Amino acid sequence: MLVALGDLVDDVVVRLQGPVNPASDTDARITHRRGGSAANVAAIAARTGAARFVGQVGDDPTGTWLASELAACGVDVAFVRRAGRSATIVVLVDESGERTMLVDQGSARQIDRPERAWLHDADVLHLTLYSLLDEPIASTSRALAAMASEAGVAVSVDVSSVALIERVGAGSVVRLLRDVGADVVFANADEARALGGAASKMSDTMLIEKRGPEPARVRRPGFDPIDVPATPITRPADTTGAGDAFAAGFLTSSDWRHDPVAACVAGHTAARTLLLERSSLG
């Protein structure tokens, strides 16, 4: 089972129909959907295996909707807590499918008091860098990662954001990843560049570079880097969540620790499937 700890949020997706006109009107198509990186990973993982999400949503109608939407994907939401108001992210999607996000955290990162029961039947614990930095979820995540390591459960971390790496510093991020015992770290191409040479200090950690339509890159201690090709999609409608889908496909591959190439193929397949689903919706 994959267990993901982190954000479950209300995504307000604003698909721009052209360049933004400052101080005036811009045509857009606006929709709501369930989001949050950790929740996205759990939802895709549940398509091929067991998945559990642990986090906090608001004690409000949006929180009820978010939890029910995730449960409908086959995810175990028994440990989702309710308090405060739900988190919201406004996702601005441009004509190329790239996105910019405006974030209101709400109570999503207020979860505390970790429980060993969260890891029942777990094979891997997936976290995001955001969840390792903002309190109190940071203390919760670090404690749960320690429990996971003690129980022989693998720990996965997505570094989440170039801005976050730059804010904290690449050296500090790498030290944090080592402290939580990360077995595998996911980063997109920009995030991998932001980590730079500091990443070489993760001597016991596999680094997977998610590079969109370009080949994913596997970096393992003691091995030469390996590039794993992807099948690109022409003009994807919306790339939001594709990196999360890749991580889910990778982590639910049966032997990702020993065969990361096959796991990357599974990751590419999961991401491509999501993008095609989005494109079919227009």
C-alpha cells in the first residue's frame, strides 16, 4: 500500500483563452476539481493498488466534498481529519498547458499527532517537501518518516517547487531529505537544477528527474545516470498533476527499488493516461 501524507485541496482551474489583459477582462474557462500533490499521488496509485491519504481538510462543505471525491477514486480516507477551513489553489493554465498556482493553505498543513496506524500495511510513505517545512505538518511528517523507516517502509519525497528550494537553500533541502531517510526523491528538471551539486550528497538516495515529454532521468548512487524515454503528447490541455501521476506510477511499480527503469516506464504511462483524459475533456 502507498500512504501519502500532505495536502488535499480545492483546485480552481482557470484555463486562459489568450494572454492576460492587465486591469481588464480576459476570457477563461473556470472549473473546480480535487487537487493537492499528495492526494493526486494517492488517487493515481489507487488505480493499480491500495492507497491511503492522510491529511486535514476544513470542517466545511468543501472538506466533505474533497474527502468524498478522493474516496470515490478508491483511496482510503479513514485518517483524514476535519478542522478549520479547506485549502484552495487557483491554477492558471496558459495556452501551452503550463500552470501557475496561487495558494491559500487553509488548515491543510495543521495536521499533528501522527499515529502508527497511518502506516498499517504500508509499503511506501510519500511526502512532499512542503510537508517537511511548514509546521505543524513538518513535525508530523518527520515523525511518520521515522516510524516508516523503523518498520521497513520506504520513504519517498517530491521536492515540489524551485521557489521552495531557493527559499530554503539546496544544501538545507538535501540535509532534510537525508534526515528523513528518503529512499527516492522526485524532482522536475528545474528542481533538479536548483538542487545542483548538493544532490550528490544524497549517497543513499535515488533521484528521479521528471522532465515532462523529455526522457526521465534515473540517478542512483554507484550507477551512471539512465534516461528513460517518454511518448510525448501534442499540446496537452493541462499538465497539472502529471508529475504526481508519474510518481504514483513509479511507486506502484512492483520492483521500483531494483528496476527503476521499468518503474519510470510505468510512471510515463500513468502521466500520459492522465494527460489524455484531460485532453478528452477539452
